[in-house]
Amino acid sequence: MSNSEPQSQQQPDSGNSDDARSSGPSGKQPTPNPTPRLGILDSFIFALLLFSLLRFIGMGFSSGAAEIPYSQFKDELREDLVASVVIQGDQIRGNYRNAQEQSTGFTTTFPPFDDADLFPLLEQQDVVVVVRSNEQSIWTLILINMMPVLLLIGIFLMATRALRGKAGGSLPGGGLFSFTKSRAKLSETKDIKVSYDDIAGLTHAKQDLSEIIDFLKHPDKYLAIGAHIPKGILMIGPPGTGKTLLAKATAAEAGVPFFSITGSEFVEMFVGVGASRVRDMFQEARKVAPALIFIDEIDSVGRARSNIGIGNDEREQTLNQILAEMDGFSADEAVVVIAATNRPDILDTALTRPGRFDRKVVLDLPQRDARLDILKVHARKVPLGDNVDLETIAAGTIGFSGADLANLINEAALLAAREGKTRVENSDLERARDKVVLGEKRESVLTDAERERTAYHEAGHALTAYFMPHADALRKVSIVPRGLAMGFTEQTPKEDKMSYGQHYLEDRIAIMLGGRCAEKLVYDEVSSGAANDLKQATELARHMVTEWGMNENLGALSFHHPEQSYPNQEFMLHKDYSEHTAELIDDEVRNLISNNERRTMETLQAHRTELDRIAAALIERESISDSDVAEIVGGDS
């Protein structure tokens, strides 16, 4: 049974996925700096360290000869085993006559007293004797004495260059303390390959930003008349609506350098790093002004500061530094900051006050015409079949963001390539749409009894949706498992909606309860398969009561609950209503659910025959369309 029944229907409180709106080519990142080559000083230091290391290693190891006692050396000399010796200072190194048996040689040390018998014995045994001076050359002595000093100087120089991060230093990436430098990526105009022509839709947003483009191109024109361009622009919109792409295209249209960074890149575990990075980023932007700075996901550092003593000091310091830098802009500095967020409600008020991010550009989910334009942009590099109808696809993708539409085209191309096609057909797009909205098909593991119960569950949804007067049009019903759902009933709104009426929302609740009521009607019991239906219906009913005033007893009041805005708070926030009001809210939500459940049950009881027919068709064919349902019911779709 379905624990999750995806609907193409866009709920009033639903979210969206992220990425860019258009498939225009993304701007190339600047070529990373090559690894710096070693300079003359670095080469000298490296050679010095290597020589010193080898010298110490050589001093610690002998040539491999075995060290023997002096008495043993005298005995082997008497036995005529020694072929030659080298005497240097108090050291004696020698080789044996039988090199195959004793090839390693030997070393020994003179005793502290004079041995008058040694040299006569050497002459008697006819041993080759080589005597070498123990005194070293003046240059060798100087080098040995200066070696520790030179070694310390070399280590000090290398450490100093590494800490300062100079070119040619031994540490790549700007030195040991480079984490205090800005992480913003700089893209020159020639590296940004996207323009407004590559971005479909977003007409109003592009118009709002056109003034910024003109200011960055001709700042003197505005300064001469005493006009001040907004220092900060806040782009607000759901994930995937193209905020990053639009900011990059704005820099390309203006022909200015583009600094891009995400809010999370400012904050590190060390206190003060974020503020230092902010200062460095603004300094770099001022050097190449006019320039554009883009801060993505600014809510990660711009979240409202706590007034109860529990907060993130590093994040707040970073936010304070951003505010200070924006206040520090002079009138003749042509540097514009664009920030993006999908959570404007949690931003600090100091960040959005006049003089900072006081201009807001809203990027909504694309409407039907904009979706069609976006699909055309993404389909430029995909060969389409003659039967492809992008207008129909655009009409059936209400609630899709630009990223969703890009993913839709890509999934269709993958499906076509998997089947060996040279063109993407309309059927590929339809299957890709089902995959994006509902998830990939899964192998069914249902028993016959569970399959029948699932069929009645989905038939209850479909029949309720068919007869509810304010419901969206039925599109498809299936008991094929997709994603986490064991079946689904899909509805498609006939047109884009910006607001929802009470009758429409009540019909939505009734449809959500259709599967559970069908099970109760047929089997005289309910199952766990309606868990997700009940969750969605309860959430929608609570929104209707607490936010939209759609109730009988509480009236036109809005009741804010802290858990709705701050679900992950570690401490409890105060509610702005009493416990008695909370009980009244619960009663209204319960009544709203119960009334619509009664409506649903009455509808299914009145059309029990049609319910059985739809369930039987699902068991036989697994998936049926809206026209099939209309034919079974006997009416017009």
C-alpha cells in the first residue's frame, strides 16, 4: 500500500529542487595557477638540506665492514688471513686474503697504549699497509663547522616563506595561513560564456537588474547627477530558479569581473577567519572596480542574530564584517553585491535595511509560457522527434523549476539513448516526466491480496478526484510501484495558480482521504498505506486553520507556531497564543478532516459499482488514464 503518493499537484506549502534555470553554457572558472617552480634560493636551500641529511646519514653508517676487537685482529694477522690494511688516525680498516669467504672486510680501533709489535708483524706477514693523514682540509672543516648554522638558516627561511605565502614558496595555495584569504572565485568577463539571451523567462528579474548593468558600465552618468546605485541586491526565489546563473549573466552583460562565493565558505572552526575573508574579498573587488560580488546562500551567515545569548560567535562576526564593508562603500566605488537566498524570512533585519540589501529581486517558479521557453533552451542540443509537443509538456509541468525542466530533458535523452534511439520522442519525455515527478519504477513485491488492496486504495483517490467539483483534472492512476510509493493517483491543474480557494483546498483533503475511505468501505478496516495521505491532509488542514482563517469558530486570525519556522531549534520558543486556543485549533483541524472524510465516504458509497470497476481495471492493466476512468464511470472527462 502506498505510504507516499506523489502528486503533480503543487501544494500551497510545497518546496522545489535546486539548480540553474537555463542550460546556457556556464562561465569557465579561471585557470588555476600552476605549481610555482623552485627559485635559486629555494634550490640552494633544498640542496643544503639534502647534503646535510646525507652527511648525517653517512656519519651514522659505515661501509658495511664488520667491527672486530683489536685482539682478534692480531690473531687473524698471525694466522696470515689479512691481505691489506688502511691506517688513519686510531682507525684500522682491512681486507682478508680469501675474499670469497670473507668479502666484507673489517674495522678495528688502536688501543690507548702503543703496540710496538704491530708493524713488525705486518712486515712479517707481508701485509700491504696504507697510512693516511687524519687531518682534514680547511674547506672540509669549515663546512662541517658551519653545517648546523646553515641548516638552521635554511629551515628558518623556508618556514618564513611558507608563512608569508610568497611565490615560489614550498607550500602551495598561498602559504600556511592562506585560510584567512578570500575563497571567492574570480571570473573575468571573457571567461563568462552566459548572457541574458541564454536565460529563458525571468523577464521581470532581468529588467530589475538592467539598471545595475548600466551603472556598472557607465558609473559616471549616475554619479554626475547625484544618484546612488543600491549597494546590495537580494535575489529571492525557490531553489533551481536560476539565481546564480542570473548573477553571472549580469556580470557578463556589464562586462565586469565576477566574484562568486557561498556563505558557508566564510565560516571556519577558527574565530575571526570569516571576517578576515570578507575583508580580503572586498579589498580585491575594490582593486578591480567596477566589479560584482555574488554571495550565494547568504542565509548561512546572515541568519537573524539571537538575543538570548545562544548563538554562533564566528557566524555573527562574519555577518558584522559584511555589514561594515557594505557601509564602507564610498559613493564613487562601483562595486555591487548580489546575494541569493530561498529563506528571506530568517535573514537579520540589519542585513536588509536601506543602504545594504535594500533592493529585492524575486524569482518565482516559471509559468506556462516561461516553462515552454526554458524547455526550448534546454532542448537546443537534443535532437527531438517530429511528434514532440513541448507545449503539452510545459502544461503538464506546473510547479517545475528551471532545474527540474533541465533534468526532465536530460532524463528523456538518457531513456532514448538507452533504447538505441537517435531522437528523443514524445513518449520519452512523458516517461521522463513520470520518473522526475513520481520516481523510478520498482519491482513489485506485493502479494495478490496487497495488490488488490492497493488497487482499491488508488481507485478511491481517482473516483473522489473525478467527482469533486473543484478538484484538478485527473491524469493517471497506477498501481506500479514508483519511488517510495506502491501506487499513485496523479492530477494536473488546468492552469497555474497563485492562490487557493477554500473549496479547492477542502476538495484536496477529500481526495487525500479517498484511499483510506475506499479501504474502509471495501474491507471494513484501514491499513498503514494511508499514513502519508493523513500526514498531508493534516498539514493542509492546519495551514487552513492557523494561517488562512478558513474555520468557523476561531475566525479571521493567524496563529504563528515557532516550530513551523524554526523546526530545528534546540530550545523551545514561545507561542503567541494560549493553551486554550491551541485546543480550539486542534478541534478545528479535527472537524475539517472529519467533515471531508464524511463527504468522501458518501461519494464512494454512492458510486460503489464504479469503484469496483476502476479497481478491476487497475488489477488487469496496472495503469489507466483519465479517459479510461471517464469511460468506466460513464461520463465525460
